[in-house]
Amino acid sequence: MQREQSVSNHKSACRFKSKMPSGKTHDAVTFFFTAPVFAAAWKFTENFPVSLAVAVAFLIGGLMFGPDLDTMSKQYTRWGIFRVFWYPYQAFFKHRSRWSHGLVFGTFLRVVYFMGMLTLLSFLAVYLIAVFTDNNLPDLLEYTKTWRQIGEFVRVNIGENAFPSVFIGLWLGAASHTLTDIAGTFVKTGKVSGFL
């Protein structure tokens, strides 16, 4: 009885998975729309560095920073040795939930998660450097000052809207993934799956 239930669940999962576009399809959609995303960004901003930032972020959002980081996927494996970075994310978020694939929350939560992990890793790196060089740990104000300097460097060299532009690019790249999943499900089943 239990084995029959397990086989039934596996068949159900395989049918659902076969309704979704493949990793190759998602990659093709990302590459196909990169130039139009750059053109649209240029149309709105007439600023080459900002338009380039949006297009590059779109590529990263579609190829490495998209919704499928919550499972073993091409997006996940492209992180190489740094994929360990995404283990807690996978453990916390259910695959294809509104929190990972959602148009509203998905990218925002990945950016918050990524920035939090980056902050923790930078704290760890500073701590290890201080321990091995017998130096004092910098205080929070020094640490914050360094992050501000990085932010100022980006704003001066890319533009005042660099960070929102990167977020928009990441969001569009991830949205292309989710919308492709919705379209693929509709074509194969006639039903629209909700990822909002």
C-alpha cells in the first residue's frame, strides 16, 4: 500500500514536471530577451551604464538568480562551489511556491537572502582576517562606512539609479522564468498555474 502511494506520488510529480519548460528553454528565453531588455532600458533612461546594468542583471536573473534556486537546477549548479550558499534557501522555501517563483515576492526575497548571506560572509571574512593578523575587529561604524563607500563608488560610476536598475533587471530575468513556466503549463494543459 505504501509503495503504491509512493509510486503514485512519483508519477504525479513527473507529470507536473513534464508540464514545465526545460532549463534549455528558460536559457533560450533569457538570451532571446536580453537585447530587447537593453533597448527598453535605453529608451527609458538614455543612459548606457544603467541600460547595461539592467541587461546584465536580466541575464544573471535568468541564468543564475532565478526561481529554480530552490531545487537542484541549472541555475543552482551554475554557482559551482558557491552553491552551498543556497542550501538554507532550498531548505526554507518549497519548490514552486509563491515565495520562490512568485512574481511579487520571489526576486525580492532572493535579493534580501543574498544580501544577508553576503553580509554574514563578509563579517566572517573580516573576523578571520582579524584573528590571523592579530588585529582588532573593526567596529560596526567602520564596517558600515566601507559598505557606504562601495555604494557611493557604484552610484558615481554607474549612476544614481544603479541599485534600482540592477533590481529591475534581476526581477525581469526571474519574471521571464516564471512567465515561461505559466505559459508552458497553459500550452500543455490549458490551465494557468498561479505564481503570484
